[in-house]
Amino acid sequence: MQGENPHEDGVYSSAPLSPLIVHVVRQYAPSRGGLEDVVANLSANLQHHGYRVRVVTLDRLFRQPEKTLPKWEQVGSVGVVRIPWRGSSRYPIAPQVFRHIRDADLVHVHGVDFFFDALAWTRMLHGKPLVATTHGGFFHTKKYAALKRIWFSTATRLSATGYQSVICCSQSDLEMFQPIAAGRAVMIENGVDVAKFVDAASREPRRSIVTVGRFSSNKRLDHLLDSLSVLVQRDRQWHLDIVGAPSDWTETDIAENVKRRALDQHVSVHVGLENDQIRSLLARNSLFASASDYEGFGLVAVEAMSAGLLPVLHGNEAYLALQRRHADVQITDFSEPETAATAIEAAYRRLVEDPQKVRGAVMQAAATHGWADVTQRHIAVYSEALKASRP
């Protein structure tokens, strides 16, 4: 952990060098997802700027709750501490977090959950300056919508007062959190590792689509499969690669939905792939599609663009914001299969007309989301928070 050695009692010993930023996030490696990628990339880039970094996370993955992960592990250049939790994955309770922030100069909480509330409510006891990133809050699905609104307007509003900055990663998040964090809400869109899959997509136009992400209900894989059914009826060459990890949907759920639509020969499902495997898979695809009805930012769509994949996306708020910034992003309504299928065909025709130009345009657009500027903006937020916390 960059020269830090965790003792059995959870207290850390290290020389007082550069500021220590402790990121607190409910899930981290080996879990895979947009939130985990953001924390990993921000941590690595902060280290390049001389900061010391620690990640504190839960010791069991929500998708594998029976397996306990190591208490401490070096993941890349970042030290990761994992703590036990109980309760629901929607609100995991993990009070040992307080042990691992004792030597922090600043604590950065990712997401709006137990950590967001507990660290804010005990701020007078631990005395650490706090910064939070919203990552979409907890409105990813409409489930328990009324209860979520009540909690947001009461408990979340109270918690937000404990944070010196609330970083919103999209315009929709900013509009949501401004009323409860007036003067402290700032928008910093998530950075994207645009080098990871750069230029990986097929150089020859193919009737092949890829979608990447957790198999969660908000991703609306059912709508994507309905749209593929229409495409296949029009042209049997269409194929879809589904890449991700089980969540609300399992591999079995996807297989049943594929079989029900007689798409067995047109869909391949890939679970738990490493980045190099995903990169190889992208080489046989030309289009990226997402029928998701909620996204905090749209990180995976930007990663797909960096590969040279032309994106066709459902018109949720995050994707609409992305389209306003980049004209090559195609927006459609995946709840209407015929409409979505026609949009995908139109995107393919654009690609056929000038593959090199279209691929180059989407890759250039993705490059504007790189981590260099995003990290500098986080450092500015940290500097203000650290300055305000000094006597």
C-alpha cells in the first residue's frame, strides 16, 4: 500500500508524506463495472500527481455473497482494504470503515449509501474533510421510487450537509443534488480510460453489435433483444455480443430470453471477460448498443466510442447529454423495437458509406473524455476541502 502496512487492529503506520486520499466505495475489484473503473482510474492518476491513495470497500461481492475476499490486497498500484458488512446490498452496513480513515487527510465517498450517510453523520467525531461523488444516486431503477424520494429529501439532504463538495458526474445528477447541496454541488463528468480499447473495433463494417455492462434490470436487455429480433427478420446476418456480469439478470435469464425469441444463432453471451479479451471481442463488431433506461454518465458508451464503435443508445438523460456533446451518437427509443432496429440499420449504413471517417470521428470524440483534465479538477476540489478544514 505504497509503503503502508496495515496492523491487525486496522491502524496504519506511515511517514507523513503527501496527502492521503481514502476512497470509500461499496464494490471494487475483482468486481467489474463503471463505478469500480472510475475509482481505479482516479486513484492511479492521483498517484501520478504524488498523492497517497487507499481504497476501502466491502469484503464480499453482491453477486457472490458467499465468498469472502482478502482483507488487504494490492490491486495495481493501489492498496485495497476490505471490510465486513451486513444487511442488504442496497444499503450495506459496514461500521469498520471508521478504522481505515483514521490517518486520512481527506475521505472521498463514492455513491449514496450507508457510507455516504454514516461518514457525514459522524463527521464531528472523526474530523475528516469529506468529498462525495454521486454516481447517479440511488435512482437507477424505478423500484421503491416513492420511498427513495422520501429518503432523498430527508436523510440524504441531511447527509449532504456534511460534505464540503458533492461532485455530480452528469447534468442530471447536478440538477438532482443542487437543491440539497446548494453551493457545494459541482459537476465533474467521469473520466474514461480511452486507451483501454482504443481503435479495437472492426475496420470493416459488420452487422455485428456489442453491448457491455452488468446484467441489471435498468440495462433493459429485453428491449435490446426485441430490437435484434426485428433486425434478424430483416437480415439474418445480424449478431449481438452481450458482455458483462450477472446482476438482476443471470446467464440463465438471458439464455431463456434469447431462446424465447429464437435468437440462439444470433446472440453470444460473455461473462467475466478481462479487458484484453473484451478488446479481442470488439474486433468483430462495428456497432455499440445500449437500451438502458438509466445511466449515471454513460462511461461504457464512451469506451465503446474510443474503440471506434458507432453507438446507438436509448434516450435516457445521460445518453441525451452525450449526444448533445457528440453528434455521431445515435439516439433512439429501444422500447419501440421497430424504431430501434431502423436506427441501428441507419447507423450501419453511415458506417458503410465511409468507415474510416466515422470510426475516426467517434474515437476523436471519445478522446475528449480522458482522465488528465478530470483528475486536475478533482485535485482542485480536494485542495479547497483540505484548505477549508485547516484551523
